[in-house]
Amino acid sequence: DTNLAMAAIRRAFGAFLGSIGGGFAVLSLAKKENGVDYKGVKKEIAEALDNLDYDDGSYGPILVRLAWHSSGTYSVFDQKGGSCGATMRFKPESEDPANAGLDVARELLEPVKAKFPEISYSDLWTLAGCVAIEEMGGPKIDWRPGRSDAKCKHCCPPLGRLPDASRNADHLRAIFYRMGMSDREIVALSGAHVLGRCHTDRSGYDGPWVRSPTTFSNEYFRQLLENKWKIREWNGPLQYQNPEKDLMMLPTDMELIRDASFEKYVKMYAEDEKLFFDDFSKAFKKLLEL
């Protein structure tokens, strides 16, 4: 019974928070910058974003995805995974189907790492996501350094910790509650789907969520509510399309307007972009410090 399973997750999560005094097991962030020129790193990342030959002309969306996928493996229950380690450098995590295509982002950042060898991969990947969001018109993320890198594949978290786009609201909660996220934070973080597009050779899905996929805005939520989404008839996984057939939504996207708790936040963010930016900035910072 899914209701019983979700209740068990909530109880276990509550007990865990009680055992640590209501806080989260975030990384220990260094107060000193360890000689790293973070301003220079940010400048290099920003200058590497634009490329007319890649997707919609920017590497920004895939850098956000790298930051998210390298952090979203954290579990409050075993305190493994998360933004420390940059374990996607190793198999099996680098070959996880959920991470398909992220080799593009990792390789893009290699020259930056070579120019600033003092920065850890963990800090570089998470900082790149923040720079990309800001460069694409999104909110400033209060990013802090201090993450260290793992030494070998044995530090990789278990596979299967990232969301499966074919699943339902219970699955989303199971994934995000495991990280210590709330329903509001789930919806706020989902707003990053305003960026980029799906690729059939990566996720199997196809197309962008919005018509301006390199601009950070609340347009994702507006499209969710204002469009009439129908099942796409094609030789691929279940996804939805608008009447013009140029935009798409995933099954997990549709769950955000089918579930009453999620939907109220979708409506709030569709009506108030500043509120979305504020909530996203806080939730993304929290994600990157797991």
C-alpha cells in the first residue's frame, strides 16, 4: 500500500531529524577559500556557456543538471551520496542511465579544473550549476565552498536514487523526502525544467518544456497550468504534448498538477515569479549542501 509506505518514510525521516536535533547532515563547509580564485572560476564557467552548435545555444541547462544529479543522491538515512565526492567521475555512477549525457558537462569543465587545480570537482560542479542559473537570468544562489572529492568508485552511492520521470507523486516524495525535502521544495526544484530539453538518446524522452529553454523564469509553471496536455502518440515512452506539438511534459511533471499539495505551489509560482526565484534559490542551495 503506497500510503502506508509513504507514512513509513515520513516517520523514519522524522525520527532521523529528531536524532540530529532537527538539522540536516550537510557537508562541513570550509571558512577559508584555500587559495582558490573563485571569482576567476566563475568567470571561466560563464565564458564557456554559449555555444550555438549545442542544443539551444547554451551549455547552461546541462551544467544545472550536473549540479543537481551530483547532489541528489543524498540519503538522510545512511548519510551517503550528495554533493561531496564528485563520484560521477567513476563507474557505475558515470554510466547510470539517469546520468546519460552528463559527460558533456563534465568534459566542458575539465579546462576550468586544469586552470584552477586547487578547486575540488565537487565544488566546481556545484558552482557551475549556480553560475549557469544566474547567467540565464535566474536567482543568485548562496553557494559556499568546502566539498572534497572521493578517491575511488567504492564511494559511489547506490544507483536508483534519482527520480524516474515515468513514475507518480508517491515516487517523487520518496526520492525527495529521502533528501530531507518538503513538498514545497519538490515543486520549486522542479521549476528547473524551464531549462533545457529531453533527448531520445539520453532519457528516451523528446523535446523542451518551454519555448525559451535557456532563460530561467516561472514559465514552466505557467505552461503546466495554461496548456491542454494530451498524451503524445509516438514510438517512445509516455509523455505529454501541447496542442501545437512543440512542447512536452513528463509523467512526473503532470503529477505536480494532479496532486493537490503540489498543485497549490505550482499555482503560487505561476502567479509570482519573485516567490519562485526566492524559494528555488533556497531549495537549490540546500540541495547543493547535502
